[in-house]
Amino acid sequence: MSSKYVQIASLLRSQILKGAYQNTRMLPTEMELAQTHHVNRATVRRALSLLTEEGLIERHQGSGSFVKESPRTSQPHGTNIAIVTTYINDYIFPAILQDAQSVFAENGYSTMVFCTHNQISMERQILQNLDRSVCGLLVEGTKTALPNPNLDLYHKLGEAHIPVVFFHGSYAELPDAVCVSDDNFNGGYQLAQFLLRKGHTRIAGIFKSDDIQGHDRYSGFLSALRDAGLPFPDAQILWYTTEEKKQILTQGNRDLLQDFVKYNLPGATAVICYNDEIAFSFINVLRSLKIRVPEDVAVVSFDNSSFSELCSVKITSLTHGSKHVGRIAAEHLVDMLHGKTVRSEAVPWTLVEKESS
Amino acid sequence: MSSKYVQIASLLRSQILKGAYQNTRMLPTEMELAQTHHVNRATVRRALSLLTEEGLIERHQGSGSFVKESPRTSQPHGTNIAIVTTYINDYIFPAILQDAQSVFAENGYSTMVFCTHNQISMERQILQNLDRSVCGLLVEGTKTALPNPNLDLYHKLGEAHIPVVFFHGSYAELPDAVCVSDDNFNGGYQLAQFLLRKGHTRIAGIFKSDDIQGHDRYSGFLSALRDAGLPFPDAQILWYTTEEKKQILTQGNRDLLQDFVKYNLPGATAVICYNDEIAFSFINVLRSLKIRVPEDVAVVSFDNSSFSELCSVKITSLTHGSKHVGRIAAEHLVDMLHGKTVRSEAVPWTLVEKESS
């Protein structure tokens, strides 16, 4: 469940896009909105701020909030770009959003941000409400390792000639889609090679099962083992889903990680984690079970984020390329809007060695 | 870990295939084998029986065991076919094996059976040991919903012109592979439609995450919901892996199912299960939590196996087509060996309504 202000913003956004305020362009007052939604005015103000940041409305001191008129251009569908992401609160998201938004702004496009929480039900709702009110979409695929039930809506966008660029992951059923992601296969390969060079031969892994990044990182990891002539550690791979991630990270339910340490980890001397977020929780579980990092078990990971620095043992992690996925994806979308042909791209990682390995 | 006799059979099999006994064709005596492997003679006899059934050796009363001479034919790689399956003990496997073996026998081929336990490490070992000692393979893909690290070995088989037919599932990375499976997408669709017609609108699901059958059944289920205009139940889908299945079924660890019932199921009035095996365990968990089937929650499933009959509430389940996957897959492989072109096939399911819905 998202915060109340996000819900209110989301409702207003969809009303605006459906043309509910197209005559007067004037939104209800803060007090009216507060009464309608049973919240205080601070919450309403936060919702309106979000829509202002998205360039969807403008607020005039004293006279209220107004739907912004789209600048008239040659674009058949206006100049609004929708960014559909999985987690607004995700630790690597702000940088990506900032990058993308600045590219769009430089090119005269305004942006609206939507968030699926990695739920296909919300992805469907967002795509249905967008209708044809946007000229292009930047989409972080939702549950990209599973069959996607919203392809009909992506096909409709295609028929309406509204370009879509995916970032981080796209769907197997859309093999021609343009996608800009990190080079996850080679990232997994790099981390495994790093551990092999350090003398580890029994390496376990923790990966996300419903996002394609998890599959690609796992695949690179296995390829490195195979190329080194080592067996695959079937029983020492932990897979977790979006819903299990939520339980681990927000509800503090660490049973999954604890069971893995107790029943599957013994014998392994190193673990490759899907990202710093899960590595952070995992290292805490190891500590609580008196297993030392890196003396007993080395831990390496992806993203080189604040989690890597904040962890009791700073995490050896792959860092993103100097030119971020968000910027490249946004540039690709602008190119497509200008009629150019673009191609999918995988951005290489760089290893940053710290204390956990 | 497989039983001792399976291990001994596996070792002897690979020695035989490597030509270790090609001069005398005579295997060590039962007593010698018992001493070498530190087991009793009954275990050795069981291993030898397995190899006899596979047509790899013959036992002569009083004089010992001999490697069978392959009948000379025009086949460049002999007449041995390898059947590589995931679980020999799987409840639907005996029928498939019987079907396939009788097709091969009718056509003059002998068969050897290997078992990966759905582990890519064992799949690799089996394919490496096979070398070129077989003329064709019938393969039940291992962890088909994940990237496969053994493609190099499948490519080698292709280069040696040794045909492979997959059954139940093949790999996304081998899009041209011939595969005979049940029509899992339509099976999921059928089950959901059946529940919708009964008035259920909030349907949960339990699916296997690392086999493609799980993805296809999930995909059909979601499509039925979408076509009925219903939202997707992101939080009410439980995914389990091969390793978690083992914990649930053989170690009796039902935490995963119990947590699902407690935290995710509330609100749903029906559940589609991946197969009868998991449905059986799930219904037991529901009973232990005093939730009635079908009064409180309806349960439907795939396979219509003995589990469906043995369950305290007989399970409404999809039954396999009259012509089984094993038979069709074997016929396809024989056709390929005879130089014919064959195509992938999906065999339709039929619903058998019982007590659980």
C-alpha cells in the first residue's frame, strides 16, 4: 500500500489525464481535497507538490492549483513522457530518475512518474489510464522473469506509434523491445571470477527469481563456475520473490535467510548476492548467527549503493557505469521520438573491493 | 543424494559406455562389486537389475554379468537411446517411461534412464558421460524456467547429429528444439475459467518458479482473469523452487504453505495449485488451520494423479490426454532418427471435477 499522498496524487493524475479539469483547468482547493479524502492539508500539499514536480500542474499563490497546458509542438501525442518504474523508494532510483528527467527537460519534454511496486496489477492500471495522453514511455519492466499479462497494452502503444524504451529489464515476449540495462550476465561472471581468484571454490548465491536481472546475474555466475570446471551448486542457491523481499526488508522477517544459512550454506565459503539491499540483510543474519564476514564467509554484491557503505562490514560490490542506465535510456527514447533507430544496450559494471571479501 | 544402488548402477553405466569392459564384456562378480563399494550383495543385485532392465547388460545364471553387444544397424551411433528425466520417483513418471520405452522397443532401440533430480549439476554430469554412446536423447529439461548452463553440451550433440526431443519443458535458449508437453497455458486458463463460472472472483495461485510448466500455467491463469476484467492477485501468488519442494514434501517443512495461508490467502476463495502433489500438502495445511475445502476455499490442480484420489478431499484436477506425452515424444524421436521432420506439440488437458471445488 502506498502512502496516502501518493494515492491522492495518483487519483488526481488520472483525472487530469482523462481531461476532468480541461475546461477551467482549476483543481479543487486544498481544503476541498482534504475533506474529500479525509486527510489533513499537509498531506494534500504533498500530493500537489508531487504533481507540480511532474510538471502536470502549477500552483499560484493565493488562487489555487491549475492543470498546466501542454506546450504545443509537432508531436502528435504532446510532450508528456511517462516514466513507469517499479519502486520510487528504491535506493538506486533517485539517481536514475534525475538523469532521465534532465535529459527529457533539456529536450522540451515534461515527465510524469508512475510506480508499479513491481506488481503486474498496478502496471495494468497505469497503462490503461495513460491511454494516449503521452508521447513516449520509459518503462522499468515489472516481474520481467515471469510471463507478462499486459502485453496487449504494450501492443496498443505500438499500434498508436508511441515509443517505449525499457530500462533494467524488458519482457521475453517482446524480443524487439529496446532495453537499456546493466550488463548483468557479465556482472555475475565478474563477481564469481573475483571470488575464484581469491581461492573460493564453493560459492553460494542469493538471487531474485521474478526479475530478469536475477536470472542474468545467476547465469553469469554459473558460466564462470563452468569455465573453471567447477560443479553447479544447485542446493546452495536461494531464490526470493518480490513479495518475499517485502517481508524480509520491510517486515523484518528473516526466516528465509536464516533457513538458508542453516540448511544450505554449510560448505560454501562465499556468497554472491543479488544486490546490496539483500546483502545487507544477509550479513546481519550471518552476524546474528556468529558467522564472520569475510573470515568464515565472503559476501559480494551488486550496486555499490549506500547499503554497501552503511553495513557493519562494507560490502564489496559492483558499481554502475559512469554513464547511468537512466540517462542512456532517456536519450534513446528522445532519439526514437525524433525518428531515429536505437538499439538495446548493456552497461558494464566495475568492481569496488571493500571489507566483505 | 540418490540411493546407493543407483550410484553403483550409474558408475557401472558410465564405465560400460566408456568401453571399460569391451574386451571380455564381463563385469566384476557380485561379491567383488560388494567389496569395492562397501555394500551388501542385495544392493549390488539391485544395481545390476537396473542395468539389465535398461538393456545394457545381461546376467547369466552361474557365470555372472555381461555387457550386451549392441545389435549392428545402420545407425551411426548405435541403437541406445538415453532418457534423461528429472525425477524417477515422480508420481507421473512411471507411465511416461513405460510409454516411451515401449515405443523404442517396438522400433528396435534399447533405452538407458538417467535422473537429474532437477539439478543442473547432475544434468551436466550425465550429458558429459554420455559422450557419443547414444543415438538419440529424450530429455525432460532441468530447471527450464532458469537460464541453462549446459547448452554447450546440447550444442555438441547437435554438431554430432544426435537428435534430442524434450518432454514437459525445454530451454528458452534453444527455441528450435522439439518439445512435447502438456498444454499448460490452456490448462491454467481452463482451471481459472472453471472457478470463475463457479462464482469465484478472488483466486490465488501456487506455482513452481524454476520449471517452465509453472510459468505457463500461471500465464494461462492470469489471461483468464484479464479476459474476465479482474485484477491480477500479485500478493496472492506463492512461488516455490525445486529445493523448497523437497523441503515441503520430503522433510515435512510446511512453513512456506502455512505462512502463505496466514498472510496471503485471506480474501481469496479459491486456489489453483501447480500439481496434485503440492495441492495435497496444501489441503493438509488448510485442514490443520481449520479451513474447510471447498466450503471456505476451493482447490483445483493439475495431473489427476493418485494424490488427487488419496487426499482427504478428492482434488478437482486436470487429467492428461489419452495419448501421453511420453509416447508422443518417443515417436517424435524415432521419426527424427528415421530422418523425418517433426514439430513441437502441446497435448490438451481435460478437467475432472471432484470434491475440492
